[in-house]
Amino acid sequence: MPPTWNSFSSQGYDSKVGGITNGRDTLLYDYGWYSYNFRQETTATHNRTTLSVDGRQGLLVQPKRTGEGIVGLYVEVDGQNKFNLYGRNITDEITATNIMRSVKFK
């Protein structure tokens, strides 16, 4: 996480949730059984890229129009748990995607 970003946690019911923010852009995460997999972010509106994140296959979605839509990462961590990290209308998509690519699982 860049030094100018701060983390926060939220109350989840069936998962661990929270996020990070720099005061302008915010990325939220959800780690649990039912984390959203960006199914609705289709190739009509988003670029969809498969990538490796901490040794696991992931999906990165980015809006075709920078700053207009969801930037997100989805990873199936193990047989049950999934993880997503996403933000809406992000002004600095390069930093956001660099953060997503740097995710590590314990």
C-alpha cells in the first residue's frame, strides 16, 4: 500500500470487509465465500485481464473509459474463499491496479 493511503475496516456479516483510501480514491475489499466476481463487467464496457496474484489466478477488470466504472480484482483464494478489491470511478487507475497486482494472502 502506498504511504499516502490509509486502511480501514468495516462490519461484515459473512466475510471480512474493509478498504484503503487516499482521500480521493477508495478501494474496498471483500474476503469470504460470496465475494463478487465482476460478472456484469463485460467486454462491452471493461477490459478483462487474467493475471497471477500471489501465485493464484485472478481477474482484473478496468473500464474502457478511464475513471468511468469499476476497477477491480477477483481471486479464488482456496476451495471456499474468494477475494475482491475494487473501486468506482478511480482517478488514478495506475496506482489502483498496482495495488491490486501487489496483493498477498496469508
